[in-house]
Amino acid sequence: MSLIGKLLNISRSIVKPKDEIILVTQDKSVSSKEDGEIVLLGTSECLSGMNRAQINVRNKQIKPDSEYLKKLTSKYSQSEAQISQTKQEVIDYLKQISTNLEKKSLEASPEEIEEIFAKKAVVDYLSQNIEYNKNFSEQVGFTFALPTKKINRYLDGFDEEFQKSVELFKKAGIFDVSEYDQKKYQFDADVIMDKYEQKDYALNNRKYQKMFHPIERLKASYRDDPYLNDSADFYRIISIDELVALLKTKKTNEYIDSNGHYTNGHYSCITTNPNYNEQAFAANGVPIRLKFKTREDDGSYNMDLLNRIAGIKQERSIYKVCGYNYYDIDWNNLYVSNGAEWEKFDKATIDELTAKI
């Protein structure tokens, strides 16, 4: 039986698918309104006491709290004034810790003195090396430089690097930040040059990918399609009539297009979702699923096809191809819906039908 005959048989058997924060104070000074709402009395005094308690805790700290630093700097800064204000808040916090360490040294034992002053020197170094990075090719936000490593805005590994820096200062006999020679104790020049070469390579590679990588180009505007990745496939659901028109292009080498619900130009709707069965993708008749040949036999991208693909509604996995023909299709992946699932048709059947057309 011919392919068209099989498809028609399948089509006959298809079944169409069917306000207020409540604080409890010891004096219980609360009153009720007529409507039953509770009104707090003495709230400002309570909050003031909480604030004093928080400041009191901070006045006793002898090591930076990474979670508190993250809370201070994770705000989205919209202006230079906001950035400057946040930076000053961090510096004031670190200066308070430096003062706490100095006070602690007055009552410390000889064994503790080195640890305290090495820690104070690291805190002072940190307070002098807080920057706001605006480079969008990297991670935008505050950076915290320690003698051993620069820490990003998320402060990953901050506590470990802080302690490493303290140990480095103790080992080198650095007990005041003014004694730290960055050139002497930082990485070798060869390591620094290698680091910058790798950074430049990564930056240039990202620029290249945005310009020439076909999937990266599609992801440039929208990133909401869960199926769009480096190994993404594209599909189109068509009718028997469109299949016949497509097979004819093997001889003519011309492009065809068939507008769907979302289109108003010379292109066809395609999708990255293999289970997409939007009515827009198929005319009346048996739904036939094509898979586009996005890779060449050697594994490289089929740029001839991918240069014709652009986005329409990427959040719904819908794209458009500006004309397509027989040579754009992966004929080893042709499927037909029987109403319940996709059935695969072998290449030999397709070749037989193509020869007759």
C-alpha cells in the first residue's frame, strides 16, 4: 500500500482529542478597634530596641560576616549615588570590625596578638579594595579583593579565602596593611599574563558565539524556550498535501512555505518541541511530523538551513523558517500521528513515494 493510502487509513481511525506586623511586648500594650484589628502601641520603642541590639552585636564582631556583606551589597544599584552609599556602608562596617580587633588586642595574650593583628590587617586591606564592576561581559556588581583572591558579589568562598589571607599575613609577618607589598606576595607575572590571556580568549569567544553560533543568535533576544540548546532540533507538523509539495522540491530545488496561524509572511512555523500539536502547524488531514536537518554528516551545523530560522514566540517554542525544501529534512525521522502516538515511516517508503511523484 502506498504512503498516501496508509496515511488516509490512519486518518479514518484517528479519534480527535477533547499588613500589619504583630509584635508581642511584655507590657502587652495593645488595643482593639471596632472591626477587630489589633493596633500596636509602643512599636517604635520596640523597633528602636531591636536596632540597638543589632548595633551592639556588630560592635562585638571581630570577623566580617559574609551573609551580612551579601545583604548589604545585593541591592540593585541604579545610580552612582546608590553605589557610593552602599560602598560606604560596607567600609564603615569593616572599620568597626577593625576597631573591635584593636580593642581586643589590648586584653589579648601574647599567643593571640599575631592572629588579631594579621586579621586586622586583612580587614583593613578588604575595606580598601571594594569595587563595583560595571562590565556586562563579566559579573556586574560589587567585588571584594582579599590578598589571596578576588571574591564576586555572591561572596562564594569568602570565609575560606579570608582565613587563608590571615594565615598568609601571619606567615609573612604582616601585621599592618601598610606592610603588605602586593607585587611581592601576589602571583608570578607569568601566571598573571596567562590569566589575562584566558580572560581575553573567553571574552572574544563569547562575542564570536553571539555573531556566528546559530543557536546563540536565536537565544540572544529570548531565553524562555526550554528546548533551545546546542543540540536543539526543529520540527514542523504538516498535512499530506504539503508533504507531496515538499517531495517535489527534490527535483526543482525550490523552497516552499505554508503560513500557519501565527504567520503573515512567506515563511512556515516550526517548533523545538517534538510533542507540539498546535492546530496552526497542520492543515486538515493526517498530522505528519518533519524533523529538520540541523547538523551535517560531519556533525557541523547546517548553516544553510539555520540562517533561514528566526524566532516568533520562543517562550512557546515557536520559530519560523523562511522557505524550506527536500534537502532541509532529516528523512530518517519522519513520523505520522495515529491519534494516540507518533508512528515512524521508514526511508524506503518515502523514496518510493518520491519516485512516483
